[in-house]
Amino acid sequence: METYNKLVRDRIPEIIERDGKRAKTRVLNDEDYKLELLRKLMEEAQETLKTEGDKKELTKEVGDIIEIIGYLIKIFELDPKEIEKIKLERRESRGGFDKKLFLEYVE
């Protein structure tokens, strides 16, 4: 038996059962769902590191992150226009990432 204890895509139990195994699942309440979406975002972000720049794998993982962000916007009832506004304000006040700056230390 393998224990996962994580949010999975809706068809994963069906895929597991098609492979001749049994999947135990439960439906999360809204508060647990919010927390697990945030954890899933971190999991997917970590998986981007494992791609080691492989374009196909990186594309897949970034797609997963974008999808999770869409669910976060929905479940937390965030305003996409407000997100874009704040993103632009932060870019204006703090800059973007175009210069590829890596901060080593501050004295």
C-alpha cells in the first residue's frame, strides 16, 4: 500500500482502478481544499526544478501550475483584474526579472 495524502486530479482514482488497484479518496471541505490547493502549488513548483530544463516536462509542469492558480483564484474568490493591477504595480515599484539579478548578500 502506498500512502499519498494529497490533492489529485479528478480522474486519478479512475486511472488507478483501471490499472487494477484500489484508490481510497474523500471529498475535502472548502477550508481543507484551500489548504491542499496551496500545497499542490508548492508540489508542482518543486516538480519544475526536477525537469532540469527539459522543455516538454517544464511545459507540462508550468501548465499544472497555471491550472492550480486558476483554481486558487476561484476558491479564494480573487479578482483577476486586481491581481493584474497589483502585479503591474509591483513590477513598476520593484522591477521585473529581466535583468536576471541574483542577490548574494547585503552588508
